[in-house]
Amino acid sequence: MHDPDSFLSAAADLLGERGLTRDPELMDAWLTDWRGRYRGKALALASPASTAQVAALVRLCAQHRVPIVPQGGNSGMSGGATPDDSGTALLLSLRRMDAIRAIERDAQQAVCEAGVVLQSLHEGAAAARMRFPLTLGGKGSATVGGLIATNAGGTQVLRHGTMRAQVLGLEAVLADGSVFDALTPLKKDNRGFDLKQLLIGSEGTLGIVTAATLRLLPETGGRAVLWAGLGSIADARRLLLHCEERAGGELEGFEVIPAHSLAAVLDHLPDARSPLAGEHAWHALIELVAAPGEAEGLAGLAESLLTAAFEAGLVEDATIAANEGQAEQFWLLRDSISPAERALGPAMQHDISVPVARMASFVEQAVPAVEGRFPGTRAVAFGHLGDGNVHFHVLAPPGTARGAWEDGEGKAISAFVHDLVTDWGGSISAEHGIGQMKRDELARLGDPVALAMMRSVKQALDPHGLLNPGKLVTLAPAAPSN
Amino acid sequence: MHDPDSFLSAAADLLGERGLTRDPELMDAWLTDWRGRYRGKALALASPASTAQVAALVRLCAQHRVPIVPQGGNSGMSGGATPDDSGTALLLSLRRMDAIRAIERDAQQAVCEAGVVLQSLHEGAAAARMRFPLTLGGKGSATVGGLIATNAGGTQVLRHGTMRAQVLGLEAVLADGSVFDALTPLKKDNRGFDLKQLLIGSEGTLGIVTAATLRLLPETGGRAVLWAGLGSIADARRLLLHCEERAGGELEGFEVIPAHSLAAVLDHLPDARSPLAGEHAWHALIELVAAPGEAEGLAGLAESLLTAAFEAGLVEDATIAANEGQAEQFWLLRDSISPAERALGPAMQHDISVPVARMASFVEQAVPAVEGRFPGTRAVAFGHLGDGNVHFHVLAPPGTARGAWEDGEGKAISAFVHDLVTDWGGSISAEHGIGQMKRDELARLGDPVALAMMRSVKQALDPHGLLNPGKLVTLAPAAPSN
């Protein structure tokens, strides 16, 4: 950057008083990721109020060669929205752009600005007797723009797909400040490369999402939530196939939980109890969702599903939530695994996927492999078996203090897990993205052909490397900045 | 190219006798598109037998700067697989790579080489009691590679999406001969840009698809095919919403046919008869498909759907195909519109889309606008109303000879239609792609920001412009070939 003062003065003129601050107190919360793993510095915090302001600001940044770190709810898992510590980057918050511009019932879609919080979208859709079929733990802070930039997942991907599948139209500001406007959804449009798809999941390195048209579904006709105790994760895989065959159209969630994780949750939540009386090596949490007006058949479907599963020897024990309150308790057990495991001490967390059909075998082999290689550790895998995606946590030996372990043995463990998952044809980032946390691991383990394509595309669309630098993929140091 | 002989000799060594020919008789059929609109020349016709051969061949082409025109079944609609008439390009047929490598029932997927013909994929899936949910008129020649390169559509997009939605994994050879291997499907994978999506629909200009993993569905539990006579296309839109609301999960096709097109088909097919006794301004062809084992409920659903539509005043008359034979007759009427219209004389055909909710209004306004501006012509719109995609044909005044009209008034008509659809926020290519036919219209009417992005990406991934040159998007003449 040639002259920060002239840039800041022009940016202040452009954005007005509410749109730009350098106040350390106002900036502080946004310079650390929510888990406190990454901390950075920024030249200023910009909060534009419109796409036109974002476009003008990015043009200004391009002129002054000011790097930009876009940020939504700051609830990402990979440090993708935290600037580096040089203090040269502008932190660009999309949170002020929080209007739901339209909810269109016939077209079953919502037009949202990037800063709309997921929870607000859920509420807006519900008010129109519709629903938005993606949810995740951070729904109270995660924004539409961030969800798109990271192609977020969650517990409904099994039936409805990731964020990519929800995006019907997109608007984004590119590195030179031009506005890519593909907000109007066309079901069929073959006018060349699908640039929208390129921007989804690019973590702010190719463009800044400013608005989107998202698909909505009719509100549901109710749900049935089942809990099953299983002898092995291989049985969980068989139970999943059983459910897909008999209730494929209603199956909205299929999560697996090992005994250790359930025990940790029951210790962690004083009022919680296990849904089943006995002990089981594995548990499955299954959600069936009825189409509107088809609620009455759902209980029967859930019953017959379980009866047949018992007969086939797939489950050791099982129960169906008697009411909505109990259904929420079942889900609370699942959603409390991460905090419960965290309370046990330091752990390395890995968000990994392998082909769905291989996940049970992967877990069966990876758990003893990790525990054997790193004595005293305990490996647990839980989560979205139906998506071939588990959160693979490796807990430090009991009594280990936080801090040094993560940077020492912890790093070796992560490299070991990533090597393993790569050998199995899987992904080192299933749903959390790369950000800064996994950038070097992606460079180490990613397909060199894909990495070269990514660098070429990044270089072509952001030749000066100003969009979220240091995240996802880096440009070669010697790359010409034409 | 520096030395064609040395290139051809090296290519012959690489591909063997079956893999390369310059015999004009063997090449002839592939140098013209199937509709006979475009004719080109080629240096030779290469027919590699494996991905490794494609990769080695493309490396050789890169060394010798030989342009490549990839070709599948040569059944495209936009001249995208026909070389120019310079004779400098290599025509690269993927047809020899026609193995279905695997059909995996549990994973519900098929792994196919690029040259697999769509009909063969349908048969292979059926043999495993599965189905591939995309079909179109050219299924006897269209190949998997071509379907992916053009993101093909068809009559099942309403429920199952375009080809993009069927591609779980992809393998492609890039401009430098490297192999992009993303064949193994992961339901969740957030390791950076989704390069697979960039290649799908890029018409061979960014890479050559060599294989794909495609999703399969369980075989259906039967279908119900309905034919309705309607007073207007606005009623067709209302009937579509009615069907989506009451049978959204079963609705697999919703096609509209104007009276003129039906009359043309009945004239064209001597044994055909109208499904309904009376005259109607518009007709709708509706297909409901039952999930496996749910056939018995389908007839009742179809009946109640029509009863309610009558009560709501949406249809003037309607009938349900009594058996499979009659269902096929209904579809034959729909599939015969193009040949029937062609028999009437010259016509300009436009494959256009607008947002689904606007299509009825668009047709209502565009038809008189075109006929008013070009007296004596007749405009007809038919096809995939549920996708916001109609084939908008403008027939020459009766008695017009073929040839001069298409290049004169015909061109003006197409420009007029394309202007109109662009004003309505639509696409000048809904499902047929750009190829060479619409390249200049895309350059004229496309969003300049999107066009600039496409040129940047093309330049980055194919810096020498060797992949399908002159198709879709051209590089700036002054672009440096670094």
C-alpha cells in the first residue's frame, strides 16, 4: 500500500461514520476467531451498507493495493475470516447488509443480503410457512454470505445437500470492484462456465458474496426422531442403508455417536439421560421428516422401520421420541458432544470425509491406528455417517495440559489423520473449509493438478492477491502481479 | 503448428492404427454437425482408447500447438463439436472410451467413460434395477462426456436437475495434458474451489471430460401420464403450481404444447390422434412417477389431482393414459413437435429460459411481439414450462424457401428474440449450450462482468487457446500466449 492515510480518508468519505472504524475496542472482537485460535490485526473495520458501497470500497482497495478480509458472523472453524498480524488488511464486515429482500412463496425462494443471520432466515421462512433446509450449531451468528463462502454443511445435508445446493442465485463483488450479478435464478442456463459455482466455497478468495437467492421448501408435516443402540459402526452403516431403502424420501438426518462420546455428554450435562437403558458400543440418531399433510403416516413408518431393523438384527435396542420435547433432548445429546469432549482436556479435531460406503471401515481401522501410534490418546468419531463425514477427534492422554501438546504431538496426530484420510480417497476438510488452519496441509496433501488449477484461477481473477490473502491457496511468491 | 508431419507421426505412434485416421471417408460424418448446419475440416481424427492416451495426446498437441476439438456423439445443437474450416485442428473423438466401469448398487452410482452412450447407460442401470434420471431425444448417440460438457437438460430436469446434478465425480484432461482426477465422489468436500463444477458445461474449452461417476436412482414404481387441455398458458402455469403443491414429490415432467404444434404433429404423424376430443388453445403433458413399491397409490393421486384441477377451473378437459402404450403415444406427440414443425418450412429455433414464474407472461407477450414485428411469421413456444425453459420457434411465412430466409430475416428474428429474453432476465441458451452458433450473441448480450471472468478463466487454464477454439468464448485477439 502506498499511502494508508489517503486510502482511509477516501474510505471514510465513501462509507460514512457508521461504515468505517479504527477504534480498537470496536474492532477487537472481530480480530479473533470465535474459538480463540487465531488473532490478527487490521487497518480498519469497514461495514458497508449496500452492494454499491462494497463495490466502490473494493475498487478503492484495488487502487491502493489494500488487502481485504471479508467477514460474516465470525463463526468459522478454520480461521478463514481472521486477518494476519501485519495490520495491512481491511476487515470488511458484511453484517450491516442484513435485509431479507423478499420471500417468494410461489417461486419457493428467498432473496437475502450477505449479512442475514441463518436464524433470521429460518424465522423469516417460517413466518411464510416455508423452511430453509440447512442448519448448524452457529446458526445464531453464521451469515448467509459466510455460509456460501464456505459451502457450509450441517445435519440436513443427507437429504438436502450442502449450502451449494441451496443457492439459486448469487451476487458478488470481484477483485476489481465489478459486480457479478447472477441473482435472478434460472433453472436452466447454459451460457458458459457456471461462475456462481466457482464463487461458492471459495472462502472470499475470488469474490465477496453480497447477496443470494436461496431455495426454500414447504414447511414440514412433522418429524419422528429415533435413537438406536448398535453393536458396531458397521451395523450403523447397514442401518443407514436399511433406512434409505425404506424411508429414503423422509430420511433427513443420520448421525452416529460412539459410547465414549455419549458418556462424556452425560457427564457434562447434569440433567441429561441416555435414551436407552443399556450400554451400546455405538448409537444412531435418526430423523424422519414428513411432507406437509403427511404427518399421520410418519409414526407408523418409524415403527415399521425399527421393527424390521430388529428383525434383521441391525439394532440392539431402539426408541422413538414420544414428543417434540424428547426429540429436542435427543438432538441436544448429539449437539453437546463437542463441548463435552472439550471439557475432558485438549483434543485435536478433524473434519473429514471419505466415500460414504467406506466410512464405517475407515473408522474401524483409523481409531486403533491412531491410538496405537500415539499411546494414551483416545480417538472418537461421531457425526454425519450418511454423508461420509465424521468429526474425528483425538483426545490427549488424561491429565495433559492445554497448550504445548496441541503444537507438539497434536500436530503430528493431525498430519497422521490427514495422511490416513488421503490414503482412503477422502477429504481433509469435509464441511469446515480450509481457511488458514488447513492451508499448508492442503498444499501438502492436495492433488497437485487441482492445486495448480486453483492457483491459476486465483491468479486470473485476483491478480494482485488482495482478496482474503493467505487463506485457502496462496499465489506463488514469484507470481507476476500484472 | 510448426510441423504437421512430425506431429501426425508422433500421434500415430501414440494411438496405433485404430486410434488415428486421415481417411476422408472415415472422417466425413464427423466433420458436419448432425443437423447439417456446420461443416469443418480437421487435420486428423483421433480416437484414443484410454485416459492415459488422451493425456499423452493432449501433451503432444500442446507441444505442437495443435488445436483440439473434442467430440462425443456429435448430436449437439450449437455446433460445439464441429471444427472450423482451417483444417488445423485435431478432431478428438471419445467414442472408443465406452466402458461402464462399474454400477454400484449400495452407493447408487455408475462409473462411466466419456464415450458411453446415454441409451447404454439407461440399459446398464435398468439391468441393475436402477435408473439414470436424465433423458433426451438424442439418447441413442449422445455420450456421457458430451452431456457433461454441455450440461444437458431434457424432460426430467423439473424433478432431477440437469446433467450437473447427476455428476458425482469427474475425470478430465486439461490443456497441458495433466489429468484432473476427482472421480471418487465425496458427499462433502470443501477443499477449495469446486473445479468439477467449472468443467461441467464448459463445452470442452477448459478440459476434456474422460470419465465420470454419475448418480443413479432406484427404479421407479411406475408412472402416470396425464394430458390436459387448457385455455391459456397462464392456466398452464397455475396447473403447474397446483401439481407441485399436491404431487411435488412425484411430479417428474410438465411440458406445454400450443394448439398449432399439436396440429402440426397430427398432420405429420399419420397414425397419431389427439388425446382429447375438443380443441384447446394449450395442452399440458404431465408425468407423475411413483417411488418403488408405491405404484398402487399413483392412479388415485393422478385422479384426485385432475378432479381438483377441474374444480378449480384450471383445465378444460383432461385424460390419464390408460396404459404404458398410451403413455408412450402421449410422449410421442410431444417428441414429434420439432420434426413436425420442420416439415412446415424454414424456422428459427430458440432454446430460451426465463425465471419459471415469468414464463407464461413472457410467451403471452413475446408471441404477438414477434409476429407483429415480422409479418407473416408464426411464433410457437413449447416444452419445459416447469423449468422456465421453452423452445421458441419462429416459422417463416408460408411458402418461404429454405436458405436465404434463415440468413436474412431469420437472423433479425433471432436477434429480436434474444434481445427480448435478455430484457426479461432470461438466458439465450437454456439447455443447448453456446458452441459456435450463439458465441457472438453471447458476446453481444452476455453480462460483461461474467464474460470478462470467463475470458480470464479460459486464459488461465488454456493459455494457448488450444481447447475447442472458437467455441463459447474467444480469447481477446491480443491476448499474450505466454
